[in-house]
Amino acid sequence: MYNPYMPRFLKRFAVFLGCFFGCLILASILDSLFLLVLSIFTVVIVPVYFKMKDTKEKNACIEMIRRERNQNSTYTVLAYHNDLEFGYLSLTDKSLTFVPKKGEIIDIPLETVTNYGFKGVGTGLYDTRTTNIGNTGMQISSTQEVKAPVFYVTVGEETYEWLVHKHSKMFDAIQKSEGKDRSKLKSNY
């Protein structure tokens, strides 16, 4: 499993660099102070634009669930499904709904869920970490496969998996909806 968020990040970073250096080059060619100031503000404007775009898409998903399913979302997060690609995974009182940007909606009633959780799935990429042992000049190295956090839901024999950055928060939200909130437990240590 590769990281689908990386091409998305690289595209957004390329837009940022294009806007920044485009304004700088145009400012130097046209000798425009306005474009020079605009290039400085690009550092703030472009990330804010993408954040507003993501928020608008998330709110549209929540509104669609409210209108078409007559349910209120309690927790919604950006997720990636292997077949349907990017979309929003939303938890309501009655179901877990995945609204992809393209394709059909997956609606899983909570009473049919037999198991849920999160796990790390190997990406096929390996990372080597090296640690120095004091001032001895010796080093210890370890190589491990890079894991991607996957949130999964099992319904009967079928398992649905989504690559979600906020996988533990989604797990906690489902536990709260089932009345199994363990966030207030105290440790004895």
C-alpha cells in the first residue's frame, strides 16, 4: 500500500511554489511592488485556500448526509479507500458512511458491525534508523517497514479499510457512540 496523501501534498506544494515564484518573477519583470508583496503573502494565502477548500468539501458531505439520510454526523474525517479513492468517512448515530468524491456511497449500519479498529499496514517502503551509543563511536541500526495507519470495519465476512490520519479519534468516536467511552479511565501507574 502506497501513501495516497503524498501526490496530493506534492500537487499542493507545487501550486504553492508556482504562485510564490510566479509572483516574484512577475514582480521583477514588471517592477511591481504589489506583486512583490503578494508573493510574500502567498505563504499564508495558498495554505488558507486549501484549508478552506477542504472545510467546504467536509461541510458539503455533512450536509448531504443530513439531507439525504436524515442523520447528523458526530465525527467526520478525510479518508482514502483503495477502490473509491478520497472521500469523507462520517460517523452518525445509526451508521458509518463513506462519501467518496467519485463513486457510490458506502453506508454501514452500526448494528451490523462485528469488529472495528485500526492497524498498521505495510507500505513496501523500508526505513533505516541509526543511533549512536554514547561517545564510543559505535552505532546500532535497525531497518523496519514503514506502516500506514488503516481504520477498518468488519461486517460479517467483509472488511472495509480506509487510510485515515485520525484513525484513533475515529475509533474513540465509535466507542463513545456505543457507550464504551474509556477516555475517563485512570491509570494505576
